Amino acid sequence: MNSLRLKIGLLVIGAIVAVVGLATLVAVSVIGRPGPERSLGPAAIQIDLIAQLVERHPEDFREGEVQRGTMRGKDLGLRIREKPARGPEHEGLTQALREVLVHIGRPRDVIVTQPRPHAPPIVSIPIDDLGYIAVPLSNTAPPQAGWVILIGWMLAIIVGAAGIALVIAYRLTRPLQMIESAIASVGPDGVLPPLPETGSAETRATAGALNRLSARLKSAMESRMRLVAAAGHDLRTPMTRMRLRAEFLDDDERQNWLNDLDELDRIADSAIRLVREEVEAGGHEPLKLDEFVRRLATELAVQGQRIEVGVLEKAEVAAAPLALTRALRNLMINAATHGGGGTISVLRLSDVAMIRIVDHGPGIPPEMIERAFEPFFRVDPARRQSVPGAGLGLAIAKEIVERLGGRIVIRNGDGGGLVQEISLPLVFAPTKMDAPV
């Protein structure tokens, strides 16, 4: 019910049905409601007139007089008979016709019979104690036909209104749907794909505005990347000069200067890497994730990083090995450095492979988890000097994973520590059963 298209469709349908219903109510109040009174009323009046005529001159309608052809009976084709017309009685029409006769003030115990299927019904009219007059009852709809026709007419209007409403709702919400589709197709670089500027004036205007917005975003992104890359590159020259000058300082002071320069060097190098990840897409190739993670964890363990290998389920993904190595190294080193060691596992889910890294550290305060992927983020800024790193590891890992079509989330574990999870789409290799015959 939250869909704007559905709301507009229901509004249009309700408006059309309300107008038609009001018009129908007015028509019924003016010309009368459908029912036996309308369909059998004229026939009931004719039957009463025939009955009165026969009752006034019964001798003209007896069997013998009608056969001689000198009386009204022959002219009208009527004669008095002892019994009602042959055929099974039509109880519905009989009851309805009697009610109409009562309604017009001429009650008569008429009997309606139907000699054959689909044949016109015959009305047998009692004439005092003389017998019955049989007349055909033609062009008469069933008693409930009027209501059936009215209900069918209303249903047809509702179905037609629903079709019209859907078309109107689609046309009205098409620009909004185009905006939604454009936002959903935003690439990892934050740029919208170009939209065709076709259709109505409003649709063309919306597409043009989105294309101009995409061009501005792309220009801003490229300008930002050039600025960061230039700043990181230009920092190298003054840092080199400062490092040379530090050699002439006292031992204690020189070491402090060198520590600060090392941190600046790490920040500049990380900034350049972040820009490189945003610019370079890299080629994807099938990668056995379990073997890849085991090899990377072993390399880091040899380098002294406290990383253990947990459950490694077999999974194959499409990724750029160099980029994925950089992302996982950042996350694993982050767990080893800030979390007091961690365990990495590979889990195969329905359509994704999940890499889970669980450390033994204090985690991140819940109010700061949303900021963890921001560049240069630190949980405790005071630890910048004591803990190596520039605060760009998570930002770089997030950029790489999203470019690979995956997703990365971090959360605090139930038993403490930080949980880092990377989800990558699986590569489903065709089996013999899937091969075409």
C-alpha cells in the first residue's frame, strides 16, 4: 500500500466507480429499480385486460363458439379450457407474476408453464369458475435478470476503470521510476549511467537533469581524486627534505621527528592507494576463495601477524586477485593490530561466499560503527602515535569490495571483539546435468 502507483490507481478506480455508482443511483430513483415489476409489469397489465374481457363475455370464448368463428375468441385466438396449459410449471415466473398482479391491484392465481426448453412461457389465467385462458408470455426476462445486468454493468465499469487507472498511474509515476532505477544503478564510483532523454516533456526534463547531475558528480569525483593524489605526491618532497634535516638533530629529538615523518609517509601512501583503487577497475578472474584465504593467512602469520585460520568452505568467486589481496590484508592486519589477533573463515551461503574475520579486541562503540569506513577514522585519536597505520585500511577495503560487486559490514561480536564480514557473489560452474543436450 506504500506504492505511489498503487495509490494513484486505487484513487482513480474509486473516483470512477463513485461517479458511476452515483449516476446509477440517480437513474434507479428516476426510472425505477430493476426487478420483476419492470420486466413483468406490462405483461401483467395485458393479462389483466384479457382476463376482464373474457370475464365480461365468457360465451364468446367457449370451445364451440370459437370453432364457429363468429365470436371474439376466434379473432383473438383464445378459448376457455378446463385445465392450465401443458408443460412443467415455472415456479419463479409464476410467483413473480402473481406478485406483480398483486402490486397493480389485480391479484390472480395465474400459472406459468413452459412446454419445451427455450420455448416462450404460457400463462394460464383462471376465469371465475369456468376454466383457464392460455396466452403466451413473450419477451420476458427472468425475475433477477435486471439485477444481474446491473451488477455485470458495474463489474465491467470497474474492470475498465482498473485498466485506465493502471495506465494513468504508470504514466504519472514513470519519471519517479526512472529516478529510482537510476539511483539503483549507481556504480561504485558514485556516477549515474547516462539516461535516454526520450518520452514526454516531463520525462525528458527529468532524464536531462539526472544526466547533468551525473556529469557534475563525475567531475567532482575526478577533481577530488586528482587533488588527493597530487597532495600525497607533493608531500613526498618536503618530507624527504625534513628527513635529511632530522639527521643533524640530537638523537632523542631526531627519533621523534622520524616517527612523525613515518606517519606522514604512511598517510600520503594510503591516500594515493585509495585514489588508485577508485580509478583502477582491474580484471576479474575465477578465484578459489578457500585456497586464496589460506595462502594469505599463512603469509601474514609468517610475518608475525596473529591470524588463525578457521573453517574454510570451498567457494569460487570472480575477483581481481591483487585488489582482493590488498583488501583482505588491510582487514586481517587491522584485526591483528587493533584486536589482539583474529580468526578468518570462509562460509558458503546460498548465492554468496562470506569471509568472516573475528578478533579478540574491545570492538568499536556502537555509536561510532557507522563512521568506521570514513577515511582517517580512529576510535581513539590519542593512539595515532602508538598504533601504526593511517586510518584508511577500512576505507580502501570497502572501495575494493564494492568494485568487486560485494558488500562489507562490521559489527561487534556477541562475546566481544569486532566481526568483519565480506560477501562476494559466487561463481556457479555448469555441471553435466546443466549442459545442453
